[in-house]
Amino acid sequence: MIYAFDGVAPEVRYLMLASGKPNAAAPSSFEFALQDPSGFALTLWECQPGTSCVFGFKAAKRVEPKKREVSVQRAMVNDPCMPWSTCTQCLAQKYCGWCNGSIVYKDGTPGTHCAGYGTNGSRNQFTCSGSYRTDGCDDYTCVMPEGSCQAVPMGGGESKATCLEHCHPAPNPSNSPVYPSASPSASTYICNRTDLKCYKTTPGHGSSYELCLQACVKNPSPSAVSPVSPPIQKTYICNTTNYQCEPPTPGHGSSKEVCVENCKNRPPVPPVILGKFRGLQIDNRYIVAEWQLDVTTAGYNMFFNGSFYQSGQMWAGSKVGHINIKIEAGAQAGTAQKGYYTVSQGMAVEHMLIAIGSDANDDPTGWDTPWILGGENGQEFVWTRFVSAE
């Protein structure tokens, strides 16, 4: 093997280590080792003495084997629709559809509510335990006796296509059983598609109790679906000249709500933190896990052990070395944070430290206590990326 000191940062120091093939000489250089598949090349991190950096961990915080297996499987599913956490965001993406139940892919990988094609255009085979829609985010319920499908909030009905299949006007009274005619003040009922029971509604809506019972039946069991390209929907893209949301070419952009939220005159992402990184969390919540971070001028995506963790916007802060973060998808969606970073150059890689405050008002100014204590006080990560390769 060969090794070399690869720089130092406020909390950690770096080491490069590389080997040749078994029972052979050490590689002649790190550049050669990076290209030689018969050996290996590693970049290693060590906590600096006298700092709050922690690589130790509590046994209770280890990732269980079962969770690791799920994470590995999910990494094998090539579905760019996974990160979108709301129906509106999901349907604004090309080839994505929304399931109001749970998604399970053909290989057993659990998905999110948003699923569709893979990035190479191939279909992802999956099962939706509820209704899968590409036409809109409203549910629909059948209103009798007129037999019309009316929009209700999501969760209160079914997809429009499913509703139209069975929702038809009541038969002509001359050819059907006679029910007592309802006066304008008579009670009317509407079907709750969740518990399949008829409930009294306001006059002028719904139908008689007898007709409501006829229509209020369970839908057919869900089956495996292969997503189809959704109809072209109205989407918008940010014009970075005047920061207005404008219609893009079909298949691009997002919903108007998402576009307006993100189309603001913000400072750009610092170029030094653009790229694909792999790293570890080094505050006292450290666990056996690998993090991945992909930062572009359009936003960032973050993964934990191969599974989607969160995504959002990242832009320069008001001071050098500071960043602002807006989380748009994931468990903390809708929240904001501030961060502090530094980048150091290694032989074949770049190393980056990021300390993240606990909320939008917590703007880190250093690396030691309290910024890297973890818990409610924020987080700290060490990241590495190749200088000239993906």
C-alpha cells in the first residue's frame, strides 16, 4: 500500500490510502490506483484531537440489517418520481403519478406516494394499494340521482376515471322500482367513500337514502399498474431575468405554486459546493451510515444509506462561507436552515465540512461547541467528491 497525509480541516484531518492487487507491489501513484480495478483507493477521515468531532456511536443507534437491506433495494429502483412529497409537486413532473395508498415495486422495494418511469424511459413495475392518478389531485365522489362525479378533497373519494366507470344517472322511474318522491325539504344523503356509509347532507345535494346505498359499494381491489404518460398539465418555470413564473415547453417545469415559492431573486449556489458528494455525519449523533449529497444550481437532493432523505433549495448566505437551505421534500419539508462551510483541496478529491444550525435563526459562526453538539443544536457533516470525475 501507499499512504499520504491529505490535508486538515477545523474538525478533521484526511489520509489517502491505496493498494495494488493481492500479492503484488504497491501502486506507483494515487492517480494510477484510482484507475486500477485490481486494488483499492480510500480517502479516510480522523477527528482532530481537542475538538467536539465524534466518530463513536451508541449501539442503539446502529442501522439494523433489515433497514440496510431495504435501503440497498431502494437504491436499485431507478425512479426519479420518489422524492416528491405532495400530489401537486408529483403531477407537475413528467411521467409521474400519485398513489393515495402505498407503493411497492416489483422487487419488493417500498416506494413513496409518487411513482412513474425510470430516468432511461423504462417502466417501473409497481403495485399501488390505493388509486393511482395522473389527471389531478382531487378525489371524486358519485352524486346521485344525477350520477355526476364531483370533486372532493383527497382521501374523500376515488380517482375521476374510477368514478366515471360506475357513476351513472339513476334509471328512468318508469322502468325502475318506485321510491317515495322527495320534497325540497326531504333529507338527502351522500356516500363517504372511506367507510362506505351514507350520511345526511345539505338540501339540494346527494340523493335519497335508498339510492345512496345502491351506489355506496366497495371499489374493485387494486392491481399492479404500469404508469402511462399523464396528460399535458399546466406547468411553469422561473425566468431568472425578471423572476417571473412563465409557461415552459411541455414536460418541463412545476406547478405554479411550487414555481412561485422558488422563483425569487436569491444569490446563486456557491460554485465550490456544486457537485456530487459522499460523506459522514460527525456530530455526536453519528451512526453507521453513508450520506450522499447532489448539489446543482437548481437545488439539492440528499440520501441516507441509498434512500431518499430530503431535497430543496440551497443558496449563498449573507456572509462568506455561509449558506441558506430551504427543505421542500422529506420529513422536514417546509422548514429552513442556515449553514456554514469550508472546502479543502486533496490530491484526488475535495473535502468539505458543513455545520447546519437548528433552524432558520440559528446561523453557525464556528465549528466547535455548540454548533456540532448534535441534538437540537444542529448537525455537522464531512463530505468528499472527486475533482474531475463523477
